[in-house]
Amino acid sequence: MELIRDIYATKRAANRPLISFEFFTPKTEEGECTLLEKTIPALAELKPDYCSVTYGAGGSTREKTLMLVDRIQKDHKLTAMAHLTCVGHTELELGQILSEAKALGIKNILALRGDPPEGSAEFQKTEGGFEYSYQLVEFIKRTGGFSIGTAGFPEGHIACKEGKEIDWTRLKDKIDSGADFVITQLFFDNRDFFLFRDHMTSKLGVTVPIFPGILPILSAKQIKRFTALCGARLPVELLAKLEALGDDDEAVKAFGIDHATKQCEELLREGVPGLHLYTLNKTHSTTQIVKRLGLA
């Protein structure tokens, strides 16, 4: 399996965008079987450059995350990346997780502070652990052998009360600590991404690739819940369209594909190095978007 920084270098030399898919760890055995036996095999046919697997709130899916990454790499011969968070882990435990990852041939880690466990309102540092994601990036860098990604927030992190430019400066700290690339949180107005990207590159001198994270809308109720949790903005025109479609989830899904495709087309025209698609463990929307873009 390859390091993502090397995959990106190859794609850049070929003047082709890097395409990646993200999966979350299912909560049930049925969901896990569907993901492994149907969803991943179907999306693997699109030949993404790599896939990533999330780490549950409070660090609750350690074994599942590594298992899914291992299965993606062994069963489908696709490079995969494991998410890893500071939440609920000491430095010693994080070192053990990285050792497990290495033993499985996992070479790529997305380093995150992470969400607090269910029932906890705010992040609490674990005794003997890390408080900030830049510390986790530094730790993984010292461990060696991994390509390290980190998260960026075009509209600023919801927990950063000082404003988005302060949050972007903290992202620069994570990059300076050893991150090879950035994947952004979902957004629905490309102007937010371009403002963020230009600030990072022109004002802060960032040179690592910044990959926009794109989430195809599947239902109005779901996307309102997601954006409320993460602080992303639903533009007025988009919200009005969703209100007009109401509870017609099939119509919303079709609109979501159209909107995400147009987003991606503009992003690619403006020179983004690639696209990171949040699949929500579904196949249809991601497949349609990639095919419409001519990237399958």
C-alpha cells in the first residue's frame, strides 16, 4: 500500500485530481456486513485513489476502524487511511494503536482531536494524552512510517470562538508539525472554500495539498442535523430548495447529486488537487457524481 503523499505526487505529475471516499464505522453487525459485502465492493469499482475510515466519537471504534481499513486494503487492494483521535487515549495507548496499524500494513493516518463521547458536551483531555490535534500530528511524525493528514475548516471550527482566521492559523501549526495534506469539513458554498484556501496558501504560505470534503445531500432532515452539529452553513438558496422539496427524500437525493456535481466541477476548474467524498456508506450518490465528472 502507498503513502497518500506519494499517491498525490503521482497524480499531480499526471495532472489528474486525486479522488478519495470516506466510510464511517457501522454501529450494527448488519450495517458492517452491508458495508463490507456491498457498499465497498461497489465503490471500489470506481477505482478511487484511496479510502478512509472514521474513528467513533470518544475513540469508540478502535478495533473496527483498523479492521475495516485492513479489509479494504487486503480484499480490494486499495490504499486506505485510518482516522485517529486524541479523545479517550493516553500517549501510550495511541502508540499501541499506531503499532497495530503498522503491523497491518496501514501507512496513512488522519490525525484529529476528535468529538467527545456521547453524553459529553465538551472535549476533555485524557490524563497522559493530548489536548490538541497538532500534538497528535507531532507524535505520529516522531513515530515515523506514516503519511499524515489533518482536518481543515473552511468556515472555522465550531469550537473556535476567536474566529475562523485564528482557526486557520492553528491549522498551519498542524501542518508545520508534520501533516502532509488537509481534508476539509463539508461545505456547500465554494466561496467559503476559496477564501479559506487562498488565505492558507497566500497569507500563511501553506504548500501541502488541501482537498475539499464534499457531502452529497441525502435528506433535508439529515443535512440540517449534520450542519447544526459541525457548524457548516446552508446557503439561503440551498435551504429554500430543500424546504420546497420537503420530505421527498428521492427528490432531495437527486438534487443533492446535482448540487455536489456542480460544486465539484467548479472546484476542479479552480485547480483543487482532488476531491474527498463523504459517502455516508451509500453507493448511489457517490457513483453518480464520480461518473458525471468523468473520473470513474
